[in-house]
Amino acid sequence: MNWFDCGVNLTNGKLLRDVEGVLQRAEQAQVNKLLVIGTNLSESAAAIALCERFPEQLVATVGVHPHDAAEAPADVINQLTQLASHPSVVAIGECGLDFNRNYSPKPVQLEVFEKQLQVAAELKLPVYLHERDAHDQQCELLERYQQDIPRMVAHCFTGGKKELARYLELGCYIGITGWLCDERRGQELQNAVVDIPADRLLLETDAPFLLPRNIRPRPSYNEPCYLPKIGEFLAQLRQQEVSEIAALTWQNSLTFFRK
């Protein structure tokens, strides 16, 4: 089996300090391809640098997370366009809206998000989306750019059937993380995943965050090598073989992140 982890925060210190070990353990678990998430301009550059070190295993996004929107420079479009010219870059993001904590003011989040949608539309790259407590506003903005952006993925989707249906109407792929395995807060998502079309399903760890709660004994933080645990849980819910989940999410990932 081949697994594709469509979301790893590999520039995070917990993983970066042992990046060779992280990638080796991933490979041993048959997680053979990883997407490194860019969350601001400096982290995006760091993600590209990792791809240059490990070109066979890694690809990257470049973007500005809504938490970091207030720090985005005036020329963010130019800088992102330059970063996105690197051959390892396969999407713009992580970008979107987060009205839960509002680390950046809402108007700034909206402005920086729209600038990134403009970059994606101009470069014909997919967008890698973050959203929390801003579903309607995010979908309204996506509708404006839907025809100009080739593909979109709802990264770390945690919603229910209603939110899922809206994203699917927009043509989004859906990224599923270890949130699915959480018996305390994952029930809405557990009910919704059966509705995801087979050709729209992606798997991701969001490591080092969102450690799946079905892992025993529990490690101190999440790693890409635990992606199959999410796949196993998902296979049970969808009443499919684990090998089938691995095969279809691998192919969907190659389709989504093609250049």
C-alpha cells in the first residue's frame, strides 16, 4: 500500500528537529509522499527548503494562514507568486478564514485570503483551505473564484453533513484528519464522511497536531507514520477495505496536487 499525507506541519520544531527520523518512520509505515504546509511567508520558504532536501518524498504549499494575516506584507501577492514558481509548490495556502480566535482582524483576514485566491487563479494552482467559524463567509468568497481556480481542498475538515454538502457543491476535495478518531468531538464528522464521494477524499495527519485518539500507547505528538490509523478508522466507517482507502486517497492526492 501507498499512503499520501496531504498535510504535515514539517517546519514545526517538534518534527523539524528529527526530520530524517520522521520521514524514515513515515516510509516504514508506507506513507511515501507528504505535503508540507506553508502557513506564512517564512514558513513557506522553509517548506520549500525541506522539499529541496527530500524531493522524492515532499511537496509543499505556500501561503498565509488567517492567524498570520495581520503580519502579511503589502507585497504579499508578489512574494507568494515568486515562492510558487518553485517546482515543489503544488498549491496556494494554507489560507482562509478563522473567526474563532481572530488572531488577525476579520477585515484583514478577508483581504489577505482574497489576495491568495487571486494568486491561485492567476497561476492556475489549487488552494489549500483553512476555515473555522466562518463557513458561510468563506464559501461566498470561494464562489467568486470557483471558475478560475482549478481545484480546492477543505483542509482538516471537521464539520457535519451540512457544511460538507456546501463544500462539495463548490467542487472541493475534503481533507480528513485524526479529528475523525475523536470519540468526544468527532461524531458529526463520523456521520458525514460516508457522504464524501470516493474521488474527493484526501487523508492528512496535520502533524504534530491532532494525534488520533485510537493510538495506544499514546505518543506525545502526532507524526505522518500514524496516517494509516486514520485510514483504518475511516475504512470501518465507510465499510471499505483499508487497502481500498489507501489506493483511492493516494490516487486522489496525485490528481489534486499535480502541477
